[in-house]
Amino acid sequence: MVAGARPNFMKIAPILRQLDNRDGVQTTLIHTGQHYDRNLSDVFFEELGIRKPDISLGVGSGSHAQQTADVMVAIENVLLESAGRGAPFDRLIVVGDVNSTMAAAIAATKLHVPVAHVEAGLRSYDRNMPEEINRLVTDAIADLLLCSEPAGVENLLQEGHDKSTVHLVGNVMIDTLLTQVERAKSQTTLNRLGLKQGEYGVVTLHRPSNVDDKDTLAGLLTVLAEISERMSLVFPVHPRTLARIESFGLTSILEASPSIKLLDPLGYLDFLCLTSQARVIVTDSGGLQEESTALGVPCLTMRANTERPITCDGGTGTLIGSDAEVLRDSLEAVLAGKYKQGSCPALWDGNAAERITDVLLSVSRMS
């Protein structure tokens, strides 16, 4: 099983636990090191109780091409070394849509090692997003496609995948959320930050469409500053976003808004403590769209599209794009109690990892 970045860790934890508890199953956990900062990596292993990786590749940062190439070479070496010892991998399991996901899938497929993709079939239909390319390539070469929502199944069948390879198993990240949410709420995070349940918002922004253009970012920060006069906002600032704020000379907007609390990236439990008790979430994160729907918290998705349509069609999400005025109107609706209600999708029930493991072992027995 391969993990490379923060979104992967919450997904691998319950699957690895299920596999390790099944008789006759031997697992190898490979950490590519795509996220190398402790707050984006090691702390999640500790808090989620994920065992120490069997193999750590330490790839680190770089351009998309460099990072992908480094992971491919490293994974190829791992697979060849294992085969050389007479213990070849029966299957490689990859999750999500980060560079490590695609790179590991390509390396394994070239060596004829079957690949299972957890969270398969998600599509934003926006090829300007690197994650969309990663999803398309991984799904094209994986032989086992495990979907978190019905749209994923529909997308894969329309793309011509054999029905027997596609399985609707539910959202494994929600498994982790449901097992950890009460523990998260018991953290002292709110007290430390001087916050009260249901009286603050959480903001995360990092995508180029929101932070790489000065006027766009300035408009969004201005709206957040205005809203913070009536509702405190907590803003764990991604390193990429902080760099843009500083280079664009926009720090004065935030400095003039004492009710916007800027934080370094948080560990899983601290962050879940905040999101689970927030009044609203403003984000361009894919995983947070899903978590907010499972938590029943309004989510203003700062994207023009989403690969997770179920969060908007039936959940608590609304697509905002990068439009500051739409963001303002939506936040006003939340403050006025006029924002829509949502519901948690079927199979987001905390048992996705068990279903995934059942499929993996069933396919293994048939092969």
C-alpha cells in the first residue's frame, strides 16, 4: 500500500487496519515522502495510529515531473527488489489523486503488478488540475477500481471500464472521521484559540485559481476580513498561500482583521476539532468537501467545479468559484440561517474499509 501526502493518510489508516487483521494477509506500507513536513506527514501517522512505514522513500518536493519521476524510480526499485528476494507483490494499492498515486501505479503496471485504486472514478473534467490528470491515468491502468460515490461508477463505465472491475465501496476517509471525531472534539483546541462551538468559520485555500492571482486573492481576503467582524475565522495557512500573500503585499488585510486567526498547518485531531464544530467551512480542498458533508457543516467550495458532486447535489457543499461577491452572499446566508441543509450519502457509514478489504481478498482468491 502506497501513501504519499496528507490526504492519503486518513484513507490508508482504516484499510491497513482491516488488512492487518485478516488471516493470511501480509501488507507492506510504503511512504513516498511526497509531504515531508512533519505537520503534513508524521503527525498524522501518530494521531491515526498508523504503524511505522515498512519502506520510506523520502522523495520530498519538486516539480510535478520531478516528483513523479522520483517516485516511479523508487517504487520500481522496491518492486524489483521484492521480486528478487522471491517475495513479489501480489498487488499494489494506491489511494486518492496525488502525484505519488499516479507514479506508483505506472511503475507497478510496467512490471505487471496489478493495481487497485481507492477513490476511483472521480472527475472534475478540468484538466488544468494536476489531480485530474493523476486520476485519469491511474484509473486507466488500474485493474481494480474502488469508488466512493455513484458518480465515480458512472464515470468509469462511460469511459469503457469493464463492470466487473468497478466496485462502489463508500468513502474510506469518512471511516477515519467517524472513528476520530469524538476524540477530536475532546481536544483543547477551541479553548486555546478562544473559540466557541458553532460561532466561527474555518478557511483553507491553496489552489492556483484562488491564490496565484493578486486581485482574486485580495478580493477573497477582503470578504473574509469583512465577515470576521461578525464571526471569527480560523485560517490554517498553507505554505503556498502564505508565500502568495506575502509576495502580493496583502498581509495588511489580515493584520487589520484581528478576528482572523492565522495558524500553521494543523495535525489531524486539532483540525477535525475545528471543522466538526464550525459554523461554516470555506475551502478549495477536495477531502474537506467530503468531511463537511459527513459532519453536516455548510461548505463553501472555492472551485468552479468539483470531482465530488455528491457533496453539492445532496450534501452541504456549494460551488463558489473564485468570486468574492458570491462568497460574501453565501456567508451572509450562513449567518442569517438561510443556508441549505444536507445529508450524509449512503455508504459513508464508517464501513468502507471493510468493504474494500472484502473486494481485495475476493479478487485475490479468484486470481
